[in-house]
Amino acid sequence: MLTTSSPKSSSSRGVVVPFARALELLAAFTPDKKWLGNSDLAMRTKLPASTVTRIVQTLVTLGYLRHDAKNRKYRLAPSALTLGYGATANSEVQQVAYVCMQSFAERHKVHVSLSSRERLDMIVLENYRSVESTLTFNLHVGVRLSIASSPVGWALLAGLPELERYYLLENIERRMPLDWPRLRRRALEGLAQVSQMGFCTSLGEWDSEIGIVAAPMLVKDYAPLVLTCIGSSQTMTRSRVEREIGPQLVAMAASIRQKVSQ
């Protein structure tokens, strides 16, 4: 079972704590937060400032972080980015999925993305936008979405074993206690949709002009994945989503799974 244990809580299980902390620092950088200072990193990772200073100096020396002395901030260096590219470039499931996503997106004039879990967030691995889509929002590779507040996360939760699912929900409750009653209610609704139809939806909830449909995709030997379709609410009506787009998204997930498993 996957966990989100911190290095401190896992130290008794054989985790090399300094190494785990270095990975935590690298994971603190996101597309919308490319430059971070020592205080930013300490706040995001909950590590002591002295520990952060020591580790980032090592990461700079090894070439995984770049240091801007004038602004006293850091950003990921090419060596760190190479690790991510190496992990995704040869993924057979992503290669197969991208071709299918292109066809689906152009047929329905929508955006289609492939996502996976990163701790308590979903991260976009692949994205394709139809040239005829009328939406212009920025959903690129690397974007993170909260598991509990989006159909992408609800679909992921629906595809997990029950114990793992509720373990994650307990961690989300601790992170966002004030929002938890609303998030829990909506997440459970999404889980029920997946159970009944194979996909979950959010039609006009985030934005009155946007409709979102997501379906889990479980491929042997891969972490759980989610396929998401995003389009204009004018064309993604509830009846069309439930009759056409949702079932076809589920069928695409099954087709990708079959092709990868061959």
C-alpha cells in the first residue's frame, strides 16, 4: 500500500533520512513556484531552517539546484529535471495513452489529460488540447490539483483499495480541517459516480463555462492513473456527458490498458 509518511515517521523502517529530506526539498518546487528561498523551503517541508540550508548547499554542489545569489533563492537545475524526464519518456502507458488522447480530444473538441498521484496532489503527466477547443486555460504537464477538490482526484480515489483511499482522506482532513466537511461530501459523491457509471463529473462547479469528466485507469505494474476530459459547458451538457463522453472516456481507459498489457 502506498503511503505519505514523512521521513521522521519512517526512520524506523530503514529510510535514509537525509536522502528523504533532500527529495522533499526537490518536491517543494512546482511550476508556479520555480524560485524558492530557504524560508520558503522550510515552511513547505516543515524542516528546520538549519537543515534546509545544509541540504540545499549540497544539492547546489551536486547540480540539482541552481542558486541565485542576488535574490538568495533556488530553482531546479537541469540535473533534477532530467530525473523527471527519464521517468516519463519511456513510459509505455503514456506513449499509448497520448495517441488515444489525441483522437478523443479532436473528436470531441476538448482537452484530455493523463494524471497520477504525487502525495496528496494529482500531477498532470500528459495533456492534449484539440485545435477546435474554445477553452484557453493553462493545463500543462506538471500542473498539480488537490485530490479532494477535483474530479481528477475523486477518480483516483475510486480506483484505490479501500484502506489506501481512507488513509489518504485522513491525511487530507488533517491538512485542510476547515474545508473538510465540504471536501468529504463532494469526494464521496464523486466516488459514488465512479461506482455507478465508471466516471465522475464536475459540470460548471469550478467555472460556469467548464465541464470536467474523469475516469480511473488501472494498468498492471503501473501506479493508478486518471484520464480527464475538459470542455466547454455549452457542449458538455449532463445528458451528453452521461450518454456519450463519459462512457467513451471509460472505453478509452480500457483500450489503453489492453494495449499496454499485450
